[in-house]
Amino acid sequence: MKFRFRLKSFLKLTELREQKKKMELGHSQQRIREMESSISENRDHLRASLSGGSYKKDLGLWMAFGAQAVLGHLEQINEVESALSDERDRQEMFRGELAEYSARRKGLENLRDSLHKKFRVEREKKEQKEVEDITRVLKRFIR
């Protein structure tokens, strides 16, 4: 007699979903790092544009091109910060789903382990009873 966990396929499905959420969370963390890096780079470019850079000597040239660069960097920073906020919200959602799948998997594993232990105990009792029955029958023939 062999132990068979009837919810094995459901446990496997839960494990796969948990792995998928872990991967999605990892990808989300990578996107957040990239966005944070992009914001940092744009802020550096913004500082350079505000300091005048190559336009320092000609105010008119700075007004024409430098101001446009400043506005471009500010716009880029705002867009990336908005996307970053959305990605952080998605990340929190992924974390919640991952916690749910992990809890479900652990519950199923605990159920499986409990049922397996019960199965082993019952099997050992049955085997012990069979040994006792055989011993009883042998004792009758020996007398």
C-alpha cells in the first residue's frame, strides 16, 4: 500500500503560481531599479542644464536651448516618477499575491505531511496486527 496525496496536482499548481509571482516580483524590482537610475541620471542632467553648461557665456543661447533642456528633463523626471509609483503599487500587489500563494502552499504541505504521518501510523498498526494474527495462528499449530 502506497501513500497517495489526492491534492498533489493542486499543490503543484500552487507551487507554480508562487514561482511565477516570485519571478514577477523580481522583474518588478528590476524595473524599479532602472526607473530610479533614470530619475537620478535626469536629475544630474537637470543640474548640468541649470548650471548653464556650455551656454554660460551667452544668455540668449541658454534661454533658447538650456531652458528647453531643463523643461525636457523635468518632464522626463515627472513621467518616470509617475511610472515608478505605478510599479511600486504593482509590486505591493505581487507581494500580497505571493504571500497568499505561499500560505496556501504551506497549508497544503502541512496537510500532506499530516495525512502521510496518519497513513504511516495506520499502516504500521495494520502490519503489527497481521504479525500478531500470524503469531496467533502459528501458536495454535505449534501446540
